[in-house]
Amino acid sequence: MKDKIVNKKMIFFFGALGGLLYGYDMGVISGALLFIKDDIPLTSFTEGLVVSSMLIGAIFGSGFSGPLSDKFGRRKLVFSIAVVFVIGSLILAFSPNMGMLLAGRLIIGLAVGGSTAIVPVYLSEMAPTESRGSLSSLNQLMITIGILSSYLVNYAFAAIEGWRWMVGLAVVPSLILMIGVIFMPESPRWLLKHKSEEAARRVLGLTRKPDQVDKEIHEMIEINKISDSTWNVLSSSWLRPTLIIGCVFALFQQIIGINAIIYYAPTIFSEAGLGDATSILGTVGIGAVNVIVTIFALMIIDKIDRKKLLIIGNIGMVASLLLLAILIWTIGLSSSFGAWIIVACLALFIIFFAFTWGPVLWVMLPELFPMRARGAATGIAALALSIGSLLVAQLFPMVSSALGIGQVFLIFAVIGIAALIFVVKFLPETRGRSLEEIEAELRERTSAKDAKGV
């Protein structure tokens, strides 16, 4: 029994490790940017391009990885993602010019996009129904740990302006993931579809009680009797509304303002009058808050409805953004007091994001989509997420330069209000039901609408 518990912990740890790499590569560039420009000249446009080039790669990575994982399996794709992370990190560390820097970020982006599409699917399919929320949220926890790790590495190497060390150290967790994948089982739902019932039962037995295994196998077999191909499911009328909802949901999570903070917090603090090292230290504090609150989210996410959490988060994030904009207009950025007020407001935003929109998105996306197209559909939603992240990364430095930071945060507040309306009106509740039950309800609901329309 003890070995079984250890196996279960290892499965979910390595399953979520791709999220750590995503978080590290997302956060490390914020500190590295302060020093890259000393070796490779950057304008406000090329600064945004260095950040957003990773996200261009992520668009392709998320778009292709979902269908590939449905065909070849989640496990093989995770291994490939780890290899790409290693290659991209080494190219970044030894970049002699802007071209190689952008190439490294693009390659890293392929892996980032793949991890956003595959990791949530794998965790969701491996997790029991009653703890799916907390276990799937491990992806978000790993993302926040990756971001915090990148901030700590940035601070450690700030004194020597060692940006190459900052970006290159992503090789270490990438190698750990490559080794860990060897010990990870394949998703039981993929095994039932492509291999055998016996293989699926064996993997389910690692994380379920015997009676739960029988129940889930029966539900999966019933769903598998529907002989639609992945493409037919993706293009079906009953899935289309849910796919659109998933894409809009993912897009909102990125354009609500979180990535402006993750990518550009040190730059914001530096412009507010804090030194480079102090600016990076401020982001370490924000990263620590992000991790602590995400751990809290893991403890409550299976006890509170997903939609209720999102609504609470929306209200808190909008309030903190409005407060931030008002304080910037009244106090300004010319004093260290004003800079630390900004740190406090950004930390408040992070608190509300970290226990709501941060983990809930990664839990709900795989829950929304059917087994036969879960990887592909989640990949499409992750593609929308990458596009949103790209828009923020590329436009934030230019828009804040043109309008001022206060006005930009006000724009994010308006987007937050729109996201709140979207959650209330369109997002379905998924807590407490198996993946097969959610899929059956989606099919029945669409069939009922079609019959009513006829």
C-alpha cells in the first residue's frame, strides 16, 4: 500500500513538472531583460519581441501537440516537450545576437505551448473525480513555483548581470522531467482507446480503489461506443459551443493582466525608482505570494464551485487594478513609497488570481472536452491562451509607453469586468462530476437544443 501511495505522488509530481518549466521560462525573461540590453541592444519594440517570440512558438506548440497526443499518447509528447526545453534553453544561454535570442525563445515556445496543452489533460485524466480539482491544480502550482524559481535565480545572478545563467538553468528541470517521464504511466483513457482495457485498468489501479476502477472503465467503454473520430468530434455541432467557450475562457485568463505583471514587473519597479536588484527582489515577493496562495487554492478547489471561485477572483482583481490605477494617478511613480504601493497592489491582484483564475482554468479546460478529442480541443484552447499571452507581451511595453501604466491597468480592469460577465452567462459548472458524466451532459444538452430548434 505504501508503494502505491509513493507511485501516486510520483505520477502527479512528474505529470505536473512541465508546468514548472512553463513558469520558469515565462518568469525568467522579466529579470534577464534588464541585462540582455547591455549585450544585445533593445528598443521598446524588440524588447516586446524577445518576450513575445516565445509565445509565437507557443501558438504552434499548443496547436500541434493536442492532436499529436491524441494519436501517440500523452507520455511520449511530454518526453518530446522536455527535449525541446533543453535545446531551447541551451540556444538562449549561448545567444550571440538578436537572431539567436529570438530563435531560442521560439523553440522554448514550442515546448511551452505543448506543456499548456498536454499537462492539464494528463493530470485530469489520471486524477480521481473527488480530487480532480486539487490534483489538476498541481499544474498551476508548478507554474507558480517555476515563476518564483526564476525570480530567485534572477536575483541571485543580478549582481553579476548573468542573464545567460538565468535563461540557461532551465536545462536542469528539463532533464529531471526527461528522466521522470520514464517512470510515468500513460493516461488510462488513451490506453483504453488505443491499447486494451487491461492496460487501462492497471493504470487506474494506481490511483483508484477497485470499485472506482470498475465504474470508470464502464463509463469510458460506454463513451467509446460512440465511434466518432477526433476530427468529427471537434467539428460536431454539440461540441462547437463548448470549444468556443473554452477558447474565450483561456483568452480571458491571459489578457486579464497577469502576464503584464509576470513579464514586466521588474521593469515597472525599475522605472518607479527602485534599483535593478531591488526591482527583482520585489518580484520575488510577488512570486512567493503566488505560490503560497496557489497552495491554499489546492485545499479549497474541490470544496467550492468553480464558477463561484472565478467570480470572487474577478471582483478582487478588478478592485485591485482600479486601486492601482488611482494610486498611480494620485501618488505617481517618482518616489520609492509610490513604487512599494505598486508592489502591494500587484501582490493583491496576484492573491485573487492565484486562488481563482490561475488554477481553475487548468482544471476546467480538460473537464469541458470529450475523451475522443480532449487533447486536440485543449490544444486549441491553449492556442487561444498563447495568442492572448502574445498580445499582452508584445503590446504592454508599447501601450504603457504611449498611454502610461495607470491607463493600461485601467484597461485590464475593464477586461476583468467583461470576463466576469462571461463566467456568469456562459461558463458551465463542472465540479463533482466524472469526465464522462460531463461529456454525456454536453451531448444531451446540444441534442435537446437541436430537437427544440427543429
